Amino acid sequence: MHNLVIFPPFSVNYAILDDVAVLSLSATMVQDVLRRRSTPDLPSLAADPEYLASRQRLGDVAGVVSWSDTAAEMRGLLTMVRRLPEFFGGLGE
């Protein structure tokens, strides 16, 4: 994987293989694509019934599709909020 700084703090992360090029502003995304290519049995949105149902409702007119597990994101946010006292507990003493 390579990283090309466009202008700080933005950079393009990319990997070029024999049969595919992966390009993203997110290094994590490029790494995940490469990991999934080398480990095809990993879980995928292509097999997620909720994603498939949502995608089918969009029809053929959607040019860009974004998918998010909002419940998981909210759980993460709530966990972080609950732990804030741990992070800031020693301040002001």
C-alpha cells in the first residue's frame, strides 16, 4: 500500500495489484479491501440480508450507495461517553 500526500492533511492511499487498483482517502479502507481479497471467507455486505433489502429498494437509479450500521455506531458513541470520566478524571486535581 502506498500513500501520496495531496496537501496536508489530505492524502491518497492506494494499492495496485495485477488485476485491480484500490484508491481511497482512507488507509483503513484500502487495507480492508486488500485483506478481503486475500481472505474471501470474511463477512461481506453482499451477504447481509438488511443491506440487500435496502439496496433492492433503491432500484437501479442509485449511483452511490453508502451503508452504515447505525446501531453499532451509537453503541460505540455511548461507550465513549460513559468512559469520558476515565479520560478526564485526573484533570484539575
